[in-house]
Amino acid sequence: MRPPPWKIKVVEPIVLRDRERRREALAEAGYNTFLLRSDDVFVDLLTDSGTSALSQEQRAAMELGDEAYAGSRSYYRLERAVHDVYGWRHLIPTHQGRGAEHLLSRVLVEPGQLVPSNLYFTTSREHVVLAGGTWVDVAVPEASVTDALAPFKGNIDLAALERVLMAAGPEGVAFVRQEACLNMAGGQPFSLENLRAVRALTRAHGVPLILDATRISENAVFVKDREPGYEHWPLQRVIREIADQVDGAVFSSKKDHFVPIGGFVAVNDDELAERLRELVVVYEGFPHYGGIAGHDMEALAQGIRESADEAMVRHEIEQAGHLGRLLQEAGVPIVLPVGAHAVFVDAKRFLPHVAQEDFPAQALAAALYLEGGVRSMERGIVSGQHGDEAYDGLELVRLTIPRRVYTQEHLEFVADTVISVFRQRDRVPGLRMVYEPLYLRFFQARFEPLAPLLAARSEHVAHTARDRGATT
Ligand code: PLI
């Protein structure tokens, strides 16, 4: 792996708590890694959202924050950055990605309308459903096959999309959503060819095309690497080419833009922008700050420019690739090809003895924490099942790499931890859910193990014997 294109100027101490404390912390957290205190975590791979390191240029820019309620200089600098890098005409800042999704869903979705998308993202789907819409998965089938070595598993199935558009008619579809580096499938990119074909279909049917551009930079790198014809294009040009295909985009800037908070909706249509600006004052703030501070807008404007720096973006992808290779070499089942921002472990194949309704990915995330203080995130039935709908889809644990934060040694420690759990995987039992929140349950659900987790050998033997009905 190439050395990172940055060096470290400020450090944050981290501590590996002893195993007894980790076991205690896990129980206190209801076996949900979201509910752990970060003080109890050693390597935090929960998410790449808001966890990146700011650059010296971002920190310096923050000093220029204009905190005026209206007409802030920082807003205009942000607008210029969005315009220069992506080209969209109207910018509506929000506090983070889900703020943008909320506004867009309220403006575009009429009750009963459909939103076809390449797979789902948790908050994106929730806002569509809360606005009365129905989410329709039109991802290519290989998106849900963890070992399918397809280069563009983030593509939309064009025939499936056309069927939905024909059956529902333009009034039946609120918008089509395509997500860059499809998070829930493993950070998998779409090709520009596919995006163009989706553009043509949506145009023919008179339906808006909205990009979830949260990880557009990594998607653009994969286009350069895997799609013939773009290898010599500067990254900025590929990003712009993607942005040019869509009517608008939502962004969680907490990922590619390296900021701890912030997001936005950007659209080209004047009337749609007006509707969004009418609503932003109700839910986020004045259109010139949209729920973030002037100094946040400065960091974001600078971060947007850095997100088109190919060396920066490539390093993130290479870190994920390196961790993926270490796991693959040890036989750990992971999603292939390794995607943009994370390595996704296939919990169904890792823990074949745990039925999906006993939450294998949640159990595995708990075990990784117990084994090495490594925090990961469940991306399986807990995140994916919506309401009473049946779920037999992907069951993954995401090891997500914050940008510009961890070194190769950290990643190697993480690999050792995962491999160690893999070697004793028969000692990872399923879980039972004991508290289920009403919305987005994965954030705050609580669990109990069905048997002691990574129990000491003697305890494990006793338990297994009990399972078999033997007396010990
Ligand atoms: O977490 P927000 O509200 O800034 O953004 C929501 C959101 C929208 N789209 C996509 C593709 C996301 O990945 C996303 C947030 N992702 C999180 C928090 C993650 O851990 O992946």
C-alpha cells in the first residue's frame, strides 16, 4: 500500500480497555455497538460519517466563518465551491444528509408514489416512507451476491426500472434515486454508462433523477479505474460528468467532504429550489446556513475542493483494499470486490450456525468489540428490515474507515481481531432483541446473547453440552 498523502499534526489518545471491561461495556450497551461509549473503544470503525480528520486548510478556513444569520459570506463561499466542483445551480444547506433527504422527500413525494433506487439506505428510505411514498429496489441482482466479482454492483437494473416506470406512469413515481458507491451493498460504484442510461429512461418518462452523491468522489475513482475511456480524465472532470447527468443531489458532507457536520440538497430547477427554500426555514434554518454554523460552511467549502483531490480519495480506497486483502487471505468471507469506504464481512457465511432471525451480523459486531475493542456496524436484518416486511437480504458487518485517521498498523490490528474471532466463530451465538425502537431501530435497539459470547473454553463446552441435552 502506498503511504498516505498526509502526515499527522494533532493526535487523539486511544486506549484498549481490558477484556473484563469490554465485556461489561458490551452488556451496558445492550450488545449494540452504537450504544458503546467511545472511551471504551480502541479502533472505531463504526462509520466514516463525521469521523474524518480535518485538514490544516479546513481549520484555517474555519477562522473566517461569518456567523451572520442571513447573507453570510461563508454561504457564498460554499455556494461557489458547490458550483465549481459539481455545477448544480441551487444550493440548500442542511445540518446533515438526512436533513436534505427530509426536505427533498417532503417536496417531491406525494402519498402513494414510488421511489425506485439501487437498494436502500436507512434514512433515505425512512424519509420517503414518512412522506407517504414506497421504496422500490431496482438494484442489479449482483448487488446482493457478496462474492459476485462484478465491477459495478451499484448499477441500476435498467429493465427493472423501466418496468416500474411503465407500470406506475410519471405521476406514480416521485423520483428515481441512484446512490454513488452503494453503501448497503458494500460501497459499490455505478458506471457512467449505467447512470447515462438511467438518465435517458427518466427523461423519457418525465421523472426527476436524484443522485445520492454522498460518496461521489470514490465512485469517480472507480469509473476511472474500471470503465474504459476515463482513465486519463482528471478526477474533477469525472465528478463533474457524473453530476451533469442528474436533476439534483443530496449530500451527507460528513463523508467525502471531511467535515464533522453538514450536508445539502442541490438542484438545477428554479421552482424546485424555491419549494426547498420555503421548507428549509421550517426545519433547518435560514437558507444561508441551513442548520450549520458559518465556520462549518467554511470547512465544508474547503472540504468539497479537497474531495476532488485524487491522491486523497485513492488513499481511502486503498486502505479499504488493504484491510480486505488481509481478511481474504485468512479466508474470512467478505463482500467482493472491496468497495469504497469499508470492508463488509459476510456474517451469513462467517456464522453459518446463526439463523438470520437471531441477528448474526449484530452478534458478530459485538464479538469483534469484545475480542479487540474494535467497533463496527451491523448492516443486516436489524438495519434492513422495515416494518412487518420479511427480510432475507444481505447480512453484513461493516468495518468503516474514517478518512485520514488510522494508520496501516491500526488496520492490521483490526484484521488480527477479525481473524481471531473467525478462528473461534463457533463460540459466537445469536442474539435476541429486547428493545425495538419505532424508527431506524438499528441505532438504539438492545439485545441479549442466546448463550455466553466468546465464552471461556470450559464455559463454552458446558453450554454446548447443555444444548445437546447432556448433563455436565
Ligand atoms: O448521516 P447523515 O444524515 O449525514 O446522512 C445520511 C446518509 C445518506 N446517504 C448515504 C448514502 C449515507 O451513507 C448516509 C449516512 N451514512 C451513515 C451515517 C453511515 O454510517 O454510512
